Amino acid sequence: MRNRIARGLLPHSSPREFLRQHSDMMDGLVRKAFQSARAKVPSPSVCLMAIGGYGRAELAPYSDIDLLLLYSPSNKNELSPLAEQILYPLWDLGLDVSCSSRSIDECLKMARSDVQVKTGLIDGRYLDGEYEFFRNLYGLLTKKVLHRRVQKFAGALARDIHPRRQKYEDPAYVLEPNIKEGEGGLRDFQVGRWIIRAKYKTDRWDFILFPDHSRMLDKSIQFLWAIRNHLHLLSERRQDDLTFELQEKIAPLLGFPNGTKGVEEMMRQYHLSAREISNFFHDNLDRALFEPSTFRKIIFFFQRKRIDENFEMAHGELHLLDPVAFKKDPSQLMTLFQHGQAYQAKTDFRTEEAVMEALPFIDDRFRASQKVNQAFLSILRREKGADALLMKMHQLGFLSRYIPEFSDVEGKVHYDLYHVHPVDIHSILAVQELGRLRDGYYQKDYPLLTSLIREIEKPDILFLTTLLHDIGKGREGDHALIGAEMAKQVGERMGLTVEEKELMEFLISRHLFMLETAFRRDLHDEQAILRFANETGTPGRLKMLYLLTFADIKAVGPEAWTSWKNSLLMELFLKTSHFFEKGEEPQTFPRRGETLAQLHQSLPQDTLNHYAEHLPDRYLSTYSPEEISLHIKMAQSLGKEVLLVGWSREEEVRARVTICTKDRYGLFSKIAGSMFLNRLNILEAQIHTWGNGIALDTFHVEDPTGEIERRLQQFKKDLKEILSGKISLKLLLSQREESGWIQKKVIPKVPGEAKVNNRDSDFYTIIEITGEDRLGVLYEITQALTDCGCDIHFARISTLGNRVVDVFYVQDEWGEKIVEREKVNHLKQLLLNRLTPL
Amino acid sequence: MKKIEAIVKPFKLDEVKNALTKIGVQGMTVTEVKGFGRQKGHTEVYRGAEYAIDFIPKIKIDLIVSDELVPQVIETIERAARTGKIGDGKIFLSPVEEVIRIRTGERGKDAV
């Protein structure tokens, strides 16, 4: 029945007109029911009124119909049969009708104590019966209840709305909003209207706003009504939740394209409308709640304080003296916000209206003005309240006029479950998170981030970057790269330095980089951290990227930032900054890309692709591209051979030896042992382990007897047999020792020293050994390391005169550093013992 | 039917998920978890202040599979999640009494 009425009306009318016509039609039905009831039962003198939404003649298809029977106390008993006779036929039609009956005194008494009764009555409308009763009630209501204690009324409205609102604060309701009760919903509009009614004694809310503003608000209301009408009709009940399913159905009905695009467009308009309404609501509520008492007004009168020729502080709020000052000099708009920050004061209602009126005067000249831009950046730099001001600028429509790029993402939503807020709100919330961090709000939970935001050099650039980080959204292509390009133009216009622009471009183009590295890379792999450090470049950038990542995730929604994500990001930050702090700066490694490009000239593409990702930076920086390509060729033939050994003679007694084999536990000590066995003295060595488990070691060896070629051949043979398990190194060495050694001539003693350093690397224990050189000392040392369970990943061996200086990067069998005090001491002792020959 | 619960390193999630999808596993539940086993947490120092990482972030993957698939699924997870270092995680296997698909009321194998 209702549906039929409604459907008949729908195509021909605006949403407001539809509600009114629907209500008119309902009036006809209700009057008829009232009159026939009066004919059936003895009728006392009563007045029939419509209250609530129906009273306002704004009746959505399945809204409740609230009626009130107003009677004189003398005939109370005769009322119930009458009410029943009115209700039954309406219920039979399937209408949700409720009817209360009260006397005028009861109405007034209840209106004073119950805010819902009061608001229901404000919207009351005469339908039938004794008009005199209606007139009396409204005369008294207006005089005795409505315009008294506006502040208390606003307080009661706020308290009434609060518990309902809490439910809709859940992020799920941002995605699937409730059109009536949600933030910026129809109820908000209504509350604003009641307050205006009480405060300004008029029902024409549009009269107290500037024409542009009221037109925008009206458009927003109409849009929400249109959605609500469709919601009711489609679900055939009082359905106010705009669910995903219904979003898809309604978007085409309202003229949006089919599919996801249409839904996103509709939801964008919804969010813009809701914001408009929400601002209207909060403005009016705040003004009513914080209206100073007469006494305070007098005090404030004496506290009026002139700030400059255009502004003064009045009633504790910022006030614009000359209403056309903004039009004469638009830059005063920015001055207003600066004062707002300096005095930590709100702007009064009229001044805000004046800001909105002056928006069309924000033009290219304004946007390029150095004075304006400097003022804006100084607002971002100041300690207090930058985020709140940005929010206000955005509410007033100022921000998207000043930064037009920002207006493209206004209300822009992602049709998914993760992104709760539209892009513009997300960006401002991100700035707010930074503001909170700076104010110490997160001191206890995130002490590291709190100290970082206080030490960065350019907070204004960080805030601006955070505001702009997603402006590339909604365009074809990678939003980070597009956004970076757009931000660069904004920076250009604002007169940022080259450095600042570059910083902003870097941060925006890589704003997902840290998050991806933290969640998708092995943070216990030095290589991963090194690459991250390399791409980040400087400690300053690292800090800002970390802060931006925090703000970005935190602003996605209340559940997006977890202690889990916090741990991973913090670990990545700390490990990367250790790199920077130690001065082991990634710049000292030559650009990986360059080396790989050179390698490309000597190796086929497939081969290079196969190996490139496994080559550690430390390795790449040690060897020339020619050497590396030789190593790769060796590695390629490893399948057939267990071991590859190549050497080149440098002098009569010296040679450079390259060994390539599969890495295994204790490999280094076996190589050193085999060299010792063949009387090859190791002068220098570099050992590297590739990511794919291939060991690539180079040795600089000497044989004073001039038989180096023969010895190397024998060494190769021995090592091969040892590695394939045919013969034991220990056995060979013991046989050898029996044969005794040639005593060396006496030279100055070098004291032995072993240092175990766990401070300089997050990944390896670094062991530094100095001692007297002798044949076989490297074997003794590496054997000691192997005996203690150390896996050697990287080593640099050098000989200075008769002194050996060896550095080993080791891990235990689990791939962890060696940190237990006992183990460290034991290791040191063992190393010292082996350094001194028995 | 069996429930397989695997704790793996966060960065291994994509690899494990892709490997499981390849062998035909249809669904799984993924949770961000924190804890420690033999791989203990540690303290990091930054500018003299200490920041404790007590519980190590891991990913937990839950899946329900029919008995005959169990060996293959376990092997797949093992292979994909292994780095050979400490903290690679664990796999737990336990029996499941019943599975019910809420929408249709289907039970047993059909509901998996």
C-alpha cells in the first residue's frame, strides 16, 4: 500500500517534494480515520496533531507516523476508545502509526524534562479537531519552554545523540553509513535546526546562513533524502543503513554510472554532503553550548582586544571587524588562521561565514603569493594546533581552494573494506596523528616516534607531505609517482627550496616503501636492510619516512595500526639507522645498479638474471666487474665439479687464488688447512657467501721456496679429496707435523689479541684478531672458530709485516649473533691460545 | 579432516600462500601474531635509549584440509617457509570433529 503511493510519486518530484506529497497523502488518510472514529464513538473535544518527522511533513516511505491527541483533562477517560478507533484502520493498512494522548499541561511538563518529547513537539503540526488546543499549546510552549535555557537544551541534545552516535563510530559504518543516525546524517541536520529554532526563534534555518552556504546545505539534505527514499523503497521497510549491496542498487537510480565507478562517485557525494551537514550541526551545537552567560559577556566586553586593523578577540573568539576585509585583501584569510594558532582561539560564526563568502577570491595570485605561502608554512612549523587548523581550513572549503590539487581527492572513496575514510579525510587524519605525536599524546605507547618527530629538521615539509601524500589517488597509474609529481608543482608554487621539493617528491613517491620492506622482507637479512638504507639515502629521510608511514597507517582506520606492524617497522628503522650511525654508510658501496649494468656487457642476460639477486653488495663492491663475471662463469660449472680453483701468478713467489664451491660448515678452515699443508703462506684473503649458498673466496698466497705452481696443484688435489670426504684433513696434518718444521729466524714478538664485537652489526658478530704471523696461523684461527660453532660469512685477512690482522663476520648455527657472555669469553680464550704456538 | 596451524615469518606469507594456492588449497585464515620460542626477543639501542622487542612478529596461517591432502600441504608449507635460520616457525596438526558452512548448513567435507 505505502509502496504504491510512494512509487507513484517518486519519478515526478524532488526528494523534498516527494516527502511533502507523501505526508499530504498520509494527512488525508489520517483525517479520514479520525473523522470516522469520531462518528463511531462519543467524541470528547480533542485536537489531533502530527509530531516528529511527520509533523515536519517530511515523511519517508517507511518512516514512523507519530500522532498526538491533545485533550482537556476533564474528558480523559473517553480517549482510549477514540484512539483505538483511529489506529485500527491505519494499522490494517500496514502503517507504523503510534499515538499518544496528553493534556497541554502534561505536554509542557514532559517537554521540560524529556528532550525527545520536546523535539517531537517543536515539529508538531495541526491536523484536525480543536484548533484552539493546538494554539494554546504552542503559545505556552514557545513562551515557557522553547526559548528558555537554550544552552541546557543543546546539552540535552548532545547527550541524547551521544550514545546513538557511538554505535556508528565503528569504521564499518563509515563504509556502510547510516543515513539517519550516522555522523553528518539527517538527525544532525535536525538537531542543528532545533537549536536554531530555540536560539533565533525562527524555523527558517536558511535565513541565518549566507545564501551560498544554505544552498549547499540544502543540496546535501536533498541528496540524503533521495538516498533514504530509495533505501526504504528497495528494502520495503525502514532501512537507514546504506549497505554495500544497496549502494550498488541505488547508484544507478540516482543517475550515477553502473558498477564500482558509480558507487564510488555516489559515496563521494555522500561524504561531501555528510560533511556539510556535520559542520552545520557542530557549529550550531558548539555555539549554543558555549554561549557565554550574560555575566561573562560583560567580562568579555572589557576583554575585547584589538589584534590588528582587521581582527579582534571578542567573547574569547576571533572576530573580523570589517566584513568585506577578505574581499579587499584575500591574504587576510591566511592571517586569520595565523591568529587562530597564535591565540589558540576559535573563529566566530560570522567570521567563518565571511571566509566562505570570500573563497572565490582565492585565485592564482593568492596561491602564488609569497606572504600567504610563508604564513601557511609557518603555521605548519609551529608546535601547537597545526592539525586542528588544517581541519578547519578544510571544513570551510579554504584548503581545496588554496591547494586545488587537494580538491580532486575530496570525498574520494575506495570501494573496499580496508580504506575506511575518503582520501581527503584520511590525509587530514594523518596530519592529525603527527600532531598528536608531537604533542606527546603517544609518549607512552610510541616513545621512539615521539622523540623522532621532535628532532626532525623540517616539520613543515613533513606535515605538508603528509597532507599531500595521496593526492595522486584516483588517477590512472601509480598514485605514489603521480602524487609526487603533483606535489612538486605545489611545492614550486609555494616557493619551496630545491632541497625541500626533492625531499617531498622522494617521500611521496616512496611512501609505501618502508611498509613493504618491513612486512615483506627478511629483516634478519643484512642485504635487505642495506638495500633499504641505500634507497632511503640519509638518516633524515629515514626518520621522515618512518613518521609518514606511521601517520599513513594510523589514519586508515582504528584497527589498521597494530603492535605487530609497530614492531616490524621499529625494527626496520632501528637496524637501518644503525647503518647510518656507524658511518658504514651505504654510499661507500658503489651503486649496485652500475656494477650490474657493466656485468651485462660481458654476461648473457639469463645468466645475469639468475645470479644477480644473490650477489651481496659487500661482494659487489670488493671485485671488479671482470672478476665478478669470471666468478659467475666458475659458479656455472659447479654442477659438474665439487670444487673449482683458479689462480694467476703475480710474481715468482706469489699467486692470487680463486676458489668457488658450495658453502658448507667449516669450509674456510678446510681451505686454510689445505694451504698450510702445502706450505702456502696466506697474505690476504676475502671470503664471501652468495645468497644462493655459493662460497667465493680469493686468497693471496706466497711460497718463498719458488715452487708455487707445484704446491698449488697439490693443494687443489688435497682440498678436493678433503671436501668430497675421501680423506681427513686432521689426519694429513698430523702426519705432516710429525715431519717437523723448519724453524724461522727470530723476529720481534707481536702480542696476540682477540676482540669480539656485537655492537657494529645487527646481523653478525664481528671478530677481530691480531697476532704474530706464522705458517698455518689462519688454519688455527678458523679451526677455533669452527670448533666454537661459528659460521663464517665474510672475512678479510691481511698481513702487515709479521703481524696478521683478521676480521671475521660470524653467526652461530641458528643464524644468530653470538652474545652469551660465557660463549664469548670461551671463544676469546680459545683464539688467544691458538695464536701463540705451543 | 585436519586443522593445520602454521606459524611462519611475516615476509614468507606471500610465498606460502602462493605455494598453497598452487596445490589447490581453497581457503585459509591469516592472523598477525606475536610471540617467542627459541628465538628470543631483543633490545635495540637508539641514541642511548633502549627499545625492547619482546615478542617477535609472526604470521599464523590456519587451514582445514581433508586427510589425504595433509602430507602435501605440510610439505608445501615447510618448503615455502624455510630459510634455514632460527625462527622459521612451526606447524601444528590436529584433528577436526566437524565443519559447518553457516550459510547453507552443509556439513563435513562439503563445508570445507
